[in-house]
Amino acid sequence: MRDHFEIRDADAAGRIGRLEVPRADQTVETPALMPVINPNRLTIEPARLEAEFGVEILITNSYIIRETESLREQAEDEGLHEMLRFDGAIMTDSGSFQLSEYSDVEVTTEEIIEFQHAIGSDIGTPVDIPTPPDVSREQATEELATTQQALADAEGIDVGEMLLNAPVQGSTYPDLREAAGDHAAATDLNVFPIGAVVPLMNGYRYDDMVEVVAAAKRGLGVDCPVHLFGAGHPMMLALAVALGCDLFDSAAYALYARDDRYLTVAGTQQLDDLDYFPCSCPICSEQTPADLQSKDEDTRTRLLAEHNLHVTFEEIRRIKQAIRSGNLLELVERRARGHPAMYDGYRALLDHADQLEAEDPVSKGSFFHTSAESARRPEVLRHHKRLDRLAVPAQLLLTEGGAPDGDEYDDAWRVVPPFGPFPRELSDSYPFTATVPDRPDRAGQVAAADGVRVLVEANPDTKFTLAVDDWPADALSRVPDRVTVESLAAIHDDAD
Amino acid sequence: MRDHFEIRDADAAGRIGRLEVPRADQTVETPALMPVINPNRLTIEPARLEAEFGVEILITNSYIIRETESLREQAEDEGLHEMLRFDGAIMTDSGSFQLSEYSDVEVTTEEIIEFQHAIGSDIGTPVDIPTPPDVSREQATEELATTQQALADAEGIDVGEMLLNAPVQGSTYPDLREAAGDHAAATDLNVFPIGAVVPLMNGYRYDDMVEVVAAAKRGLGVDCPVHLFGAGHPMMLALAVALGCDLFDSAAYALYARDDRYLTVAGTQQLDDLDYFPCSCPICSEQTPADLQSKDEDTRTRLLAEHNLHVTFEEIRRIKQAIRSGNLLELVERRARGHPAMYDGYRALLDHADQLEAEDPVSKGSFFHTSAESARRPEVLRHHKRLDRLAVPAQLLLTEGGAPDGDEYDDAWRVVPPFGPFPRELSDSYPFTATVPDRPDRAGQVAAADGVRVLVEANPDTKFTLAVDDWPADALSRVPDRVTVESLAAIHDDAD
């Protein structure tokens, strides 16, 4: 277990954790969303964020404060907490984003971290280089070396109780991201932002985002608290948590509000396009879109920002509840239908079912089979991996229903798509307690056939009979030829 | 257009309508959810339902009022609106439900309708027989005849401005439900409850519910306002609206609350199982589950009932917005992932894509392809039906990308899963403006191959070339043999 971070509950690669922030004398429960505070423009006062939205941690930009004389003087004089009137934990960014946008940030890691420490930040950040997606491998490698030097510089500074971020870069090269994660985890730094994924999210490249995060996580390992830097849209939080991200930040709630954009878990809407509010937060249950459109700009922006935060924190709570209930992947499954890019993201996640399986609890809430993708979940993979450990007799019937005729087998196992065959005595164990659809699901039948094949190949001396309802040809073609296949549908027809 | 009901907007078979209720001097916007008021126990005062939840119509039980002396006297004396302190429209049930539960209701249609009229009901109900699912065909037929006699009796009564319900029964026999719908629509009655579906919903038989409703709708036709009697769980409202249901009723909000059950759009939770509220309604954003658990029973029940109503009306607004935006099926798609039984229900709905297609607007918001099921939507079916109307040249290239070589074809059409081939000039027309996933979707490719087959079979004299990225064998096997198939993946490889 890493210092300052404790994992309390887990589902898929997601977790509920406790991040101890000693300088703030706070423990932050993760997954947590940090509202981004623009010190020049407070859309919602931090004290209200704390009181009304339960915000335990926020993030602001030390570079902007340092470059703005009045803010710098106030921050140095009063400290950040007094200046923002916020008692929770405060993370500060370093200006790396400004570096990536304007490429002329004149500050060293040492200078900015000392400044962050001086103004009372609880979690500081070195000056890393947020290498964008799709650059040349040379550029990604070179800039990663600079970022890693910044981490080394940061390690050498005495920051007292302040925690430090160790950003993970590497552009869209999974091996660089993995190596960067591995390197960052080996430092003494505390929190691990995965950087420069914003262009992927802005481009709706959620599958590429999954590849980047999965790679970084392979390097970081389970113990590190991970911040998906720049990610805060409620649409993608469940997917990111399922990959093992713990911290998020949202500037969107305020920036989008200024643009009359309204967040939902299925995407963003323009206020002008809404006739009804698909939400019951205190803002949306008390007025109609027409009411809101008629307000002056400042009021409208503030109320939209409040809605945007409500819907985002609602999703964070929903995610935490899903982890507690052991149905986080069911939530990801639902969110995957919000946009074709989220569907791609979910399928990319399932490409890493092996990586999820390593962390996914062996037993949790009931498995819901609700799509073709359910057949690719880590629970199915795990069962197929373990099939060769099960003892089988000389003559074994595998059946979706009854026995074609009952007495010529030594034993009869159940076959349930998408899992495939399992001994009856496992029926009460997860995931075989699954709730599955009544209607046949082709992908589930294909996965079940794969399970049959694994079992048959592991037991060359056993004679297998498989009794199934109408399976499609592409499921049956995966069953080894030496298996006798019987149709239960034909048996039912005979009985009629 | 039927008297008292006007359709203003439509998507799939769902619609936003206006039900004129002359006796209440009200126009109710549909889809509408009617809270069920138990006159013996008001969990939330009707005046609060009106003021805080925007309730325009509610439903109460005239039989209970008639059988309870104090209520009967008060209702006869003051009238229902005064008694309940509610200015909106009031629908009254007749005691049919009590009949189905206790089979000894001693009241005729004439008596109960006259009573409903006398106490000031705005929409009354005859004494129909709610035949449960799965009874013998004989019982279903016989009881349907009794129900139809009740409709005839109701037609003969002078009820002034009061509207009347014409319940549609027929158990789980689609042909009986369709005939019952046809018969009911031919009466002069005004509102059309589809009855006795509660046992199907209680049994999570959403696919069977879809069959019953689709059959009743075939009989009723488009113009009738339809009430899905006893349906009010937010999980299934989008599915039912997509089938063409307009009115719902919820006793669940209060009954479930008494049982510490908490409604969500993905099912029901027990309050004790919640550590976080997956909601931001005024109840859930101001307290935690632990706070609520610590309240006294009456307060807890009232607050839970308020949450249950908030989440239900939120879903009604979300559904209306989806109809306005033309993405109701995208919402059904999301709700289908809430439970395997909803997945079955959605697939049953798609079995009736032809029925939906007849009403689905030709042009609406963007089509999102987010699952294997998206390939079975009515828009895909419609395109395939119309492919034979398109003029094709002698040599036609159908391509997912570029041309294998450019100059030997008279024209090149685009191929986009799940639609299949279409002329380039349709690219800006719905549904070809669809947002589709980047990653290949097998079901989409199979549907596109079906489109190719339809086009090829309609044009026996045209020479077709099909250029596709990696399609699976079961998609390619659907393409007629006489089509020359080229692989774009191979072309890309050559270019590397």
C-alpha cells in the first residue's frame, strides 16, 4: 500500500479509496472530482462548493496566480485557503498546460514548487511537458525524458507535508505510457496525473483514451492514486473509474455554462435546444429551460454551472454506489450507449479484460447480461482461464436444460451463456448467479461455445455431450468436432 | 385525429400529445404520469404534487370512495376536486382491479360511471375484467366479451363533459389484444387503457409486455391516447412510450417508499443497500442515505416518495426531450442496459421495427449507432425497403472508403454500416448523417451486407463491386456471389 492512499473497495479496476492530504488535515474519498477554480473568476464560491456540493478537494493554477501580481501578493500574504475561502484540500497545477498552449513558460520546477509550497498548496505539481497525441515517437520520447527530469527535480525539493504530483506522459504510445507509469511509481512522489488526454476527449477518441490509460495503469500498478488530468465530463467518468482512475477535475462545469452548454451523462446539450430538463437537481426541478433562457447572463451562467456540477457529482455518487454494489461494469455498459464514441471506449476497455480481471473481485453483486459486450467481461474470461482446473469424469454431459437421456453420463454440468459449462455445485457462486436474458444472445452463445472448447481441449480423455437450445452456426462451429451435440429444442419438440 | 387528443410531435411510435379534458377545463401534455392517490392515505398532498412536481392529472379509485361511507359522503357533498384539493384533471378507476383481486365487486358499469360523474370525475372508467396473462384462450375470449359489453354499456350513459376510458384486454393473446384495440377504437369512448399488464411487469416479462402493447396498438391505431395501466416505474417508461403509450400511473412512488424502496431508471434499490444517492433531486442532494435512514418512519416514507416522484418525472421530461430531439430510440437503447429483462424488452420492440417504421418520422436528429441492436432499428429497415426505388447505372461501385481503382465504374456509392449502400447525394440526409462507431461492429456489417443484397437482387442487370474493410465471414456470406468483393484493408496495406 502506497503512503497517503488506501483502497477500501474495488470493482473491475475501479476503487473507492482514501487519499490522505496531511497539509490540509483532510482525507479525501475517491473517486473524487476536483472543481477547477479560476482565481480570476469564481463562478461558484468555493465555500458554496464545500457546503452545498460536498466538495472535499479543488484544483487551481499556481502559474496564473504567480503571474498575476494582485493574486500573487494576496496568496503569499494570506495563503491559498484564506484567499479562496476553502477549508478542504487544494491541489495546484504548475503552468504545464500554459506551456503546452503557448510554449513559453518561464518557470522551473524548483521555482514553481517552492511557490506552491509558499502559498499553502496541499498538492503541488512540477513543470512537466504535456505531449499531445499522435506526435512522432522521437518527440514523445524526448519530452518524456524532460518530464522525468522534472519529477527528479521535484523529488529533491523539501516540501514538508505538501504532496506532489508525478505526471505520466508519453503521447499515444502505449509502451511509453507504461514505462512512464513505471518510472513515476518508482519515485517518492504521491499522486499520479495521466496527462495530455484532453485532445483525445475533445476528439471523442474514447477508445484511444482507454489505450493510454490502460498502458499508464500497467506501469503504475494498483497502489498509486491516479488523476485523469482534464477529465470531468459525467459521460465518461464511469469508464475512467473502471480503468482505475481516482481523481478528476472539471473546468467544464463553468466553461460550458458560459457557453450555455448543459451537461448530461449522455453528452452535452445546448440550452437553446432543450424544451424540458432531463434532470431533477435543485436547479432543474424548479425551473424550465424557458425560465432559464430568460435570465440575465450572469444568473444563467451561475445556474447552469450549478446544474453542471450537480449532474457531475450525482454521477460520482452513482459510481461509488456501483463499486459498493459490485456493478460498476453494468454502469459502464449503460454509459457506453450514450454516444458511439463511448461504445468504442467500452469495447476498448473490454480488449483489456485480462488487465481488469487481475484486480476484479472474485465475488460481487449479480452479473447482468445486457448486451453482446457483456460476453467479453472479465468474469467470463476468468472462468475460461480456470476451466482447466476443474476435475471432470469420463463421460460428461454439458446442458442448457435437461438431459437428452439421463443415465449414460457420469455427471451433468450446466451450460449458461456467456459463461459456458460449470459444475452444478457452483450455481450459487458468482458469476453463475448472473441474471441473463430470456431471449438468446448470439454473442453469449459464442462465448459459451468458447468455454466448451476450453474445457474439452483441457480434458482429452473425457467423452463430452453438449445439449443446447438453438445455437447459431458460428457458435456451434467453435465446439470441437469430437463433442456430441444434441439439440434441446428438438427434444422439446418431441415432447410436444 | 380523435376528439380530445392531438399529436404534436413524434419519434418511433412515441409522441408528445395534448389530451383535452373538458370537464377539468385542462389540457394535459402527454406522455404524462398520473400519481395514484389513495383517498384513505395521502402520502404527498395533491396540492403539493401540483405546485412542486407540476402534476396536471392524477388518478384515484371511485370504488374505494363509494365503499367508504365517510369518503363517499364527502365526495358527493364537495366533489372530488375539493375533497382532494386538486385543480388539475382527475381520472377515476372503477373497481376492476378490486374485481380481479377479490372477484366480488358488486357494482355495474352504469352504477359506477354514474357515481364517478356525480362526484366530479373528469375521466371515468367502466367495470372491465382485467384478464391476467397466460390464462386459457377460452377464458380470455369470454372475459373480453364481458369487457366489450361494459364498453357498450358505458357508451349508452349520458356523462356530459366527462371523458370515458375504454379498457383493452385479451390476456397474452396478441390477436385478442389487437381485436380488442380495434373494437375499443370503434367506440365513442375517449381514452384507451391497456389493462392487466402489471403481472407481466412484476415478473420482469418486458418482452411479453411489448408483445401485448404492440398488438393492442395495431388494433387501436395511431390516433387513440393510450394508457398503460399500472405502469409507472421509471425504468420502463421510455420503452413504453416508444411503443406509443401516452399515459402512465404510479402507485409505486408511495407504495415502494413505505417499503424503503428507492426508484432509479436502472431498477429499484433498497434504501438499506445504499451508501450514496445516485440522484441529485432536492431530497438526494441535501442528505445521505444514512441521514434518511435515521429519520422517523413517516418522514422517511414521505421523503422517499418525493424522491421516487422526482426521478419518475425527470424521466418523463427526458423522454419528452428525446422525442423533441428525435432520439427516443437512443434513450430506449440506454435503458435496455438497466436489466437483462429490459434488454429482452428492447429486442422485442425491434422485432416490431416494421410497426415502428410506419410512424417513425423520415427525418429527425442524428442516428447514434451504439450497439448490435442499433442495426435493427426502423431506419435501417426503411432504407432496405426503399433500396429498390433507387436508379443504378450499369457498373456500380459500393465502397466503405476509396475506390480500388477509380475509372471502371459509372458511379460510386457509399457503404456505411448498419445501413449498407446509398448514393453519395444522400449523405446529408437522415439517417445517413448517423454517428457511427470507429471500431467495426459485426451486427452493423451484417445489416449493411443485407442492404447490399437487397440492392443487388433488385438490379439484376448491374455489375456490382463491393469494397469493404475487414468484414466478418458471416457478413460477406450474405452478399450475392455475383458481386466482386474487394478488400480496402488490402489496398491500405499495399499503400503502406
